[in-house]
Amino acid sequence: MITIEEINTEKERDLRIKRSRGLIYDALVRLLEDMEYKDITIKDITGEAAVSRPTFYRLYQNKDEILLKYLDEIFEEFFSSILDNLRKERNHDVLGRGLFNKWKDNRDFFVALKKADLLFKVMERFVDYSALFQEQIKRKDSKKNTHFRRYLANCCGGGIFMMLYSWFQDDLNPGASDIGEVLGRFYKYIFEETKYYDER
């Protein structure tokens, strides 16, 4: 049987991990203000974050992982926040606005990814999550058109990524609500197309 002490110890460990990850991520973003990503070493990061190298390597294999794990956290947080909407209401504007507001809040992170030349990884994640969106809206008994679904996920993921990229290039103009509405209309069309192909 698990004791209260063991539960508290686990919580403290989780908090320490979260704190260390935050320190390391913040350190890397600060270093990117003055250095090229390729020139930043693990020693630079651990020194700036005031964490030990063993702590770093318990959390990450390399510096790319700092950004990529944070990227996954953004996507997972967004995806979990809209899951009920995907399954029930299907308010497409909420999906679009939510996505752009999420990235607006993480603008510095997008800039860091760009400096690190990791934007292709962002696009890959958009493709992965587009496929997850499709999984949430398809009929449970549908096993048809897997090729269509794969190419649709690529089309959606790549297209949404390019919208986001252009939006940052345009200094977040138009606002998140307006650009989110455009994406919402796109989602609505794609969802209908997915349903159409599932029923064929």
C-alpha cells in the first residue's frame, strides 16, 4: 500500500522536475537573444540555468529536446483543451481562435524554434495533431480511406503551420480572433470532407 509520505515525495519530485525544466528552457531562450543556436553548448545552458549537467541529462538527451518537449507540451495542452469540443459541440471558430491564442502566448518560443532551425519539427507536429483531430471526428466503425486521411493530415498540418508562420511574419496581424475564424471555416470544411469520404 502506498503511504502519504511516498505520495508527497513523488509530488515533490514532479515539482523539482518541472522547475528544472522551466529553468533550462528559460536559460536557452535567454541565450538565444545573444548567441547563435549552433554555438550554444550544454555547459552554457546549465550555467545560465544554474543546474548541474547530471540534472540536464536526466531530463534531456540534447539541446534540441528542450524545445521539442516544450513543443509537445503546447500541443498536448491545446489538444486536451479542445477535445470535448471536437467530440460534442464542434464549434470550429473556437478551435481556430484557441490555436492562434495559444501560439500568441508562446511567441517567444516560436522565435526560439526559428532561430534553432527547428520549424520543420513544428510542421511535423501539426501534421500529427491534424491526424488526431481526424480520429476524434471520424465514425468509430470507419476503417476506409486511410490514404485519404494521411494526405489530408499532411495538407491540414502543413497549411495551418504556414498560416501560423505567415501570421508571425506579419507581427500577429490580423488578431487571433480574426485569423482563428479563417482557420475555423477551414476546419469546418475539412470535417465535412472527412465525413464524406468516410461514408463512401
